[in-house]
Amino acid sequence: MKAGKFITLGVETSCDDTALALLEGAKTTLYDVISSQIADHSPFGGVVPELASRKHQEAFLPLLGALFKGSGMTPDEIDLIAVTAGPGLMGSLLVGVMAAKALAQAWGIPLVGVNHLEGHIFANILAHPRLEPPFLCLIVSGGHTEIVLARGEGKYLLLGATRDDAAGEAYDKAAKALGLGYPGGPVIERLAHGGDAMSFDFPIGLKDSKEVEFSFSGLKTALRTTVLNLKERGACGDLPIPDICASFQRAVTEALMRKTRLAVKKTGVKRVVISGGVAANGALRDALTSEGKSAGWDVFIPSREYCTDNAAMIAAAGYSAFMRGERSDLSLTPDPSWEIWDESG
Ligand code: KG4
Ligand code: ZN
């Protein structure tokens, strides 16, 4: 370790955000930068994998320059590089992993490959430094919908996941069906403010199942069918968009809350955190906060910038893995479906 505090460079390129961050010690974000590709993917209504990897490649070195310029730090102050090595889009992951390997070799410092979902769990630890395991983490993003029991750093039990679409994907597909653009979550949330959430009785997937599992494909189909029926009935230019958005948001939120309640019941763990892009959703944040109050849960909700993809959470997970003795070498290869769940917790 170099003189002074331990500094980790976090590198995140698993989906459509190129992000870099400098972390001091375990939990202090010194500086972070992000280059969003939303404008590039928006015309296509979703992330186009090949375009994403090209954009990461274009953005990476200018962003690294911006990180050093903005933070006033220099490469010789960095002790470790932590890079997302999966899960995610292969072409996107390759750009970050390749760049991180090159930098680690050029700078003569260690490298550790980080699981993106472990990063999302660490986003909560960064946002709430007093948070201690065990806790339940509801991870809800464009690619994932999972409830994980974090028993300790590096010890994660997967309680359940979605059988089909992720919650964020459901928002994105709903927005596409309504002609609202990409990403769907923020625009649906905004329009839902002016709507009546009880207008449409959209289905709540696997509502009565006794397992911690989700399904959003039926909801997506119900929304599409509703839109088609309304159009057939001549409501064309005049769809009740705010009512549809509010009702859709209610169904997603209720599905997530039901299974979170079930996870608390099954594990007895009442400390609950959330992460991933959908965790930025106000209706979900409010539902979790009020359930926490009424059911006596200890709820931790990260600020919105820690919900969506960022590199500080990758640096924090990487620092923890490094301190647990994990190392990667130059043979590190991304794994688009990397799982970290430990059956025995
Ligand atoms: O975690 P994230 O930034 O990227 C990954 O998918 O890994 O999550 C993006 C997803 C998108 O599907 C987006 O529609 C959703 O999160 N999202 C939201 C909100 N903000 C982003 N969903 C609901 N409400 C929001 N406010
Ligand atoms: Zn993510």
C-alpha cells in the first residue's frame, strides 16, 4: 500500500453507463464521473448492445481524464482497480475489463473483478455507512429483480428472482407501448403523478405464490391489451396516459412489496435495503418507508444517484473483496451471467 489512505479506482461499463470513481478506504467516495448513453439508445426504445460497447469505447479515456482533472489526483496515488466483470452485456463488459487490465498493468497495481450485483448491495453500504449485515436487499434494475439476504460481506443468499422480465424492463416496455420513450421508469413515474392509480386493475404477477419470485410479463401483456382495446374503442389520440401509468406503477410496486414482505417473513430479517434504477421510484420508496414504519422494519433507502449504476459501488465492493483476499490477474474475462449466490449463505 502506498503512503496515506488506500485509494480504489472503480470501473463500471456493464450496461449503458460508463462510470469511474475514486474511493478512499472502504466507504468514502472522493470523486465520481459518469457518461450516460440514454440519448443514444432512446430512439431505439431500449439498450442496443453493440452501440453500447462502441459508446463505452469512445467515452472511456476522456472520462478517465475528467476523473483525474476533477479530483486533482494522479494515477500514482491509486492502490487498486476494481472493475465490473459481470453480469451484464458482454460487449460492454469487455471494454471496461480490457481497459482496467491495461491500466493495472501499466500502473503496476492489483486488479479485482467485481460482480455488478454485489456492487448494488454495496451502494447501500456507501449510502449508509452504519448499515451492517444481515440485511435483505431488493435489487430492482433494468436487468435484475432479486431479493438477496446479505449475511456478511461476500456472503449472499439469493432468496428469489424474476421468472421473466425485470421490473425496470417492465417499466421500459410499458413506456414503449405507450409511446413514451426510453428509459420508461422516470417518465412513467412523472406522468403517474397526475393519474388515478385505481383506474385500471392490472395483474400482480405470482401474487399468491408462497415463493419469493416475481413475474412481470403478464402485467406487460395486460397493459398492451388495455392500450389496444382503448384504441379500438376510438380513444386513440386521447389515451388516459396518467391513469394507465399510475395503475401500472401501483401493480409493479405492489408486486415488489408483497415479495419483500414474504422475504422478511421467511428469514426473520427486518433490515431492508433497495438498489438498482427502479429503487429511484418514489412510489416504491414511499411504500417501503411506510411499511417499515408500520411493520417495524429498519429501512435504508439510498439517494437516487446510488440507486442507478455508478462506479463508487463497484469500487466499494472491490475494496471489500480485495480485503477478503480476492485478486484477479490479466486472465480476467467477463462473465455476462456471473452468479455470486452462496447456497449456504
Ligand atoms: O440500475 P439501472 O440504472 O441500470 C441497469 O439496468 O443495470 O436501472 C435502469 C432501469 C431502467 O429500466 C429504468 O426504466 C428504471 O431503472 N428506472 C426507474 C426509475 N428510474 C430508472 N423505474 C421506475 N421509476 C424510476 N424513477
Ligand atoms: Zn445495475
